[in-house]
Amino acid sequence: MSFNQTRDLLDAARRFHVRLADLYSKMLERAASEEARQLIGTLIDHEQELEKRLGEYEEGSPTNILDTFFKYMVEECMQCFAEYEMPASMTSMDVIDATREFDQHLSSFYREMANKSLSEHVREVLLNLMQMELHEQMNLSRRTLELSMTCRSLTK
């Protein structure tokens, strides 16, 4: 049985964003169009910003919350990376589908850990992170649509 602290969960989430930015860099090498390249560039910047913001969030969090223990740890939250099969050529839709899949995985991670938390304060932190992730997904969807429309108007 594994015991982990809230800070371990936040560190896992930060590693998730770093790993996702690295994956997007690999996708960039396989981008099938300029639209896909621009989208992937936006996603790399986005993941780097989220990792930075999570670090700032952790630095500003009270020690008693960060030191709170969990009796259970979600099975490795990085497992989705091993399960992902990258197409040989990445279209914009491939990138969008992968982004949704990974974002959903991280949101589920936060939700599951919030449900397992015995501390109301820690549960609140994790639910806030889940809400932040959902908000970021909506912002990213909007930016993706704008980018797609811009690229299409440039090719006409």
C-alpha cells in the first residue's frame, strides 16, 4: 500500500505537463501541415505555462495542505503516455484528439484523488485544479478554432 502527500500529486501533475510538452515536440516532427505545426506550437507553450503555474500554486499553498497524506495513489497518472500511439503523420484533428484524451486523463486524475481525499481542504484544492483544467480545455478549444480559421483563410 502506497502513501503519498498532496505535494506528490502536484508534482505528478507538473511532470504530466512536462511530459505532454515533450510529446507535442515529437508530434511537431510529424506535423502534416502548417496548421498542425502552429497548433502544436501553441500546445507546447500552453503545457509549459501550466507546469509553471502549478509550481507557483504549490509554492503558495499552505504546508499543512501539501503535507496531507493519501492512503491510496491513483495508478501512475503517466500510464496514458505509454498507451498513446502517435500516427506517422499528425493532422490537426489527430493533435486535437490527442489533446482531448490527455486533458481528460488529467481531469480524471484530479477528480479521483479529490474523491479519495479525507481532508476537505485538500479535496477543495484538487477540485479547483480540476476546474482549472476544464477551463483551460475550453480556452484551448477556442484558440484551436481561431487558429484553424486563421490558417484556412491564409490558404485561400
